[in-house]
Amino acid sequence: MRIVSLLPSLTELVHALGRGSELVGVTHECDFPPGVEKLPHLTRSRIAHEASSAAIDYAVSTTGGGLYELDETLLAALKPDLILTQEQCDVCAVNEVTVRRAAMQLPEQPEVISVNPLDLAGLFTMIDEVAARLDASSLAQKIRQGFENLSAEIAQRVGNHIPQRTLLLEWFDPPFCAGHWNPELIQRAGGVEVLGQTGEKSRRVSWDEIASAEPEVVLVSACGFSIERTIAELDLVRQHPQWQALPAVRNGRVYVTDGSAYFSRPGPRLRESMAIAAAAIYPELCGDFAPPGAIRKF
């Protein structure tokens, strides 16, 4: 099968399901597992890579239509049998309508599977759906079992400790709290998300809301940003008086992770995202769960 993936998390899923060798094209943001970035890139962003978080937010708020362009000429040349895409977020990947329109114009009429997980149940449904199409249901079961095993081990270690009030920030200029599956990850990691709601979109929040929520732990996973880039921009946030007054800041419990790799990608590495959350919320109990270098104290 000739597979095109137009979402980094789906690229990761295809590999986890043992069919990575059949990928013939990916997005410009696909970077895991190592080597996948060498495949032909079918997309590009209309926003400059070096733009600040504030500039990116402005572009997202004011740009009409999708933020990504699809190379339809290359798509035709690759002659895919299956195209994997998403219908969740035009900020995250190329627009689904654009993908389906392009696929209809191809003489081979490739199959298009579009996903839209809103919570962990939706994530597992997505994995099962793609796995069934790729004849890899047994590997899908292993992915889910690994997730549940880690969840159970975290619960065993945390025991009867009171859940920590936790804020997962998906953006910071302006601030956004994280929705979708992330509040569930925080809950399974021993916390309680103070602003984000399971199954709801990530949303812009005010500093007054953040201050009123009084988070004991702040985990920053800026969508699309590395740890280094996030820390560089967070230096500006330090100057905000309401930031300085947060219990998490006063007690040195602010952590940064790679928002490009974790939390924002609904794929196999949400397991690692849950591990990172547990390491931030209960470092003395679960600090060894996080992948090496995946979390840094701010």
C-alpha cells in the first residue's frame, strides 16, 4: 500500500502499527520516528517559522482559510492508495476539505480516512480504525494496553495523595488552556485540570482566570514549540505580575515540555505525555516515568 499521512500523529501511528515502510509522503512537520522527515513533504505553512507566539496568534486570528498549503502536484505524482488526514483543527494541519477535493481529482481515487479525536476514547477509536484498515489490530491493542498499564502504575504510586491543581498551558501569548484529551491525561497523572475541559477545544483564557484558578503545578506545552523555544518566550511571561503570584510559580513548580512532540499530537506518544504530566505533578513519586530530557523545570 502507498500511504500519505497529512498529520504528524498519524505518521507516528502508521509506524507504531508496523507499516511505516509504506509511507510515501508526509507533512513538513513530521519528525518522528527519526528518518521520516526524509520523505517527500506535501505541505508547507503560510506562517513564518521564526514568528513569535504573539505574531503566530495574530496570524491565526486574522488569516482566512487554512494555514497550510497542500502540494497537489506532488500528491498526484506519489499515487497514494490511502490518505490519512484530520478534520479537527486548521491550525494544526492542512484543511480536510482541501485534501478531499484534491483526492477526488486524482485518477486513482485514493481512499481518504479523516480523524477527529476529542478525548481519550476518541483517540483509541482512531487507533482502532486506522489499524483495521492496515490489518494491524493486534498492534493497536498493544498500544492501548501499554497506555492502560502506565495509567495503572501511576495510580498505584500516587495512591491516596490529594490530586494537585494543575494547569496545562498550550500557548502563553496570549495564554490558552488545553482541552480535548489533555484534562484526562492530567487526571490519570494525579492532577486535576483547573481550566481545560475534556472534549472541548483549547481556549484563550485571561490572566484573571489563571490567577483565580490558583494552580499548584503549571505544565507548559506550547503547541509546535520545542523546550528551548518555549523557555525563550516564557522569559517575557515572568514579568507579568499575576504570573509571579501563582502558587506554582512561588513554589518552583513550573515545568516545560516539547509541545511539538507531546500533548498536542493525538497519537501513540500521548502515553509519554501522560508520563511527563505525572513526573511534573509528582516528581518524587513518578519522576522516572518521563522520557529523558522531555521535561525541564522553569
